[in-house]
Amino acid sequence: DANGSTTGPAIDGWVGGAALGLSSVETLVVPSVTAANDPGVTEVLAKANAVFIAGGDQSDYIKFWKGTALDRTLQQLMARNVPVGGTSAGLAVLGQFDFAALKGSVTSDQTLSNPYNRYVTLDPSPLALTGGFIAPPALAGTITDSHLDSRDRMGRLIGFMSRLVQPSSGSGGSFGCAGGVLPATQVRGIGIDVETAVLVEGHGNAAPYSYTARRVTNVSTTSESAAYFLRPLQPPTTCASGQPLTVLSVEVRKLADDTVFNLSDWTGLTPYHVDAITGALTSNPY
């Protein structure tokens, strides 16, 4: 505006514009590996001050973008602290680990009844601590999921997280999941309702940064518009191909207001706990 301000009240139905300092937008459709390696795509993307990845089918992003010039450019942008975000499928590829949907989607019931269901395709595959797709540092050890309330996806997010927990043994027997790569205490899940976004910010001048998360939603939202931050407090006790999942004491922290959540030390909200026993959640996870 005339005073040079780039801030203002949220207005329902608006997603930004000149009043917020926006001067130009480019929409890129990148439907193949060839397109993702196109110098023109790289040229446009490299100039971005923010990147937002659309919804659709995240398997396309894994198949067509991963390992390409587009992927390398995204990494360069993140290294310069350029914001990168996404919705639905675009959100699904933002964690260190991703539900890749290479064989289509999967329900909570399918995942809990068999966490190695053929539809539970994860990236990187096989699971590893390196080789993920976008994998921003703020989401280390994290897998994400969207439409959590409207499509009842909390169960499958718990299943995805369980798959990340490495095998271990103790006096009580064997724990964890075959192929898992992290101790249970390092696994994280973030689930987001419809009409909701989580804004992740880094604070500090030297690594390790302190990362915080805030909820953003539509002014006229018709849903609860919550975000959920999950972590297992112990490894799964039953996690094997063809068998229903049992994992106890999954901690859930629900963000449905203006509280600032600390992603670095996982504090800022009062937790509650959810169990999955023989493939079924024992309480309302929402």
C-alpha cells in the first residue's frame, strides 16, 4: 500500500497478493523426469522466494522429481532458508520419510491390520537415514499426513510411524518393526486436518536451530482445524508382515489454537495417549 506495509488482517477468500508484498507468481506443471530436468524449470524455480507444492498424487513427485535437477534446486533453496510448503500430496513429501502412495492410497484399518500391507509404500525404500526426497532439517525423523479428520487417518499415521522404529530385543522379547531405522524416541508424526496449515519456523543463528510450529487456518473454517504432533513412547510389541499392529502409549499433542509448539524439544501442548492393540485403536485419537 501507500505506506509500504506488507502486513494486514486476514481476509477470507484471499490467499495473498500485492498487499502482502507479492509481485509475481509462476505455476509449473512438471509431469515427468524430463520436465523435472528441464533447464527452464530450474531457471524459474531457482529465483523463487517461496515454493508451494500442490496436491494430487505424491507418487508422481517421488517418481518424477526425486533425484532430478528440480530436486537439487529445492535443496539449494532450502539451504538459503527459502520457505517450502505443500498441501495434501505436497505435504506428504515434506518429511524426512514419506508415505509414497506408489500403489495407491491406504486406509487406517488396512494399515493397522497389517503395517506391511502392499499399499503401505514408504520413501526412501528400503527405509534409510539418508536418501529421502525433500527432507527439511526441521522435519528430521518425521512423517506427515493430511486430511486427518475428514478421512480418519490417525490410525494409518500411527502405522507409518511404527514402520520407522528399528528392531530391538530385551528381557520382554522382540520389539520394533523389520526394516525400521530409528529408535522409537526419535520417530515423529505430524497430522493435519482440512482447512489447516502448520507454519514451521527456525530461530537462532547457529545449528542446531530451535524450530517452532504454529497453526494457521481459514478465517471461516467449518472444521476443528487442528494439527497433531505424535511420537511413540516405546517401540511396537507386534509389528510384522501379515499381522495386526500393537503399539502402546503413542503420545499425541493436539494444536487447535494459537499455542506455539516447540518442534525441537516437542513441548508446548498437554499430551494424551493412544494405544493400538491387535490392529485397533483403543480410544478416540482426536
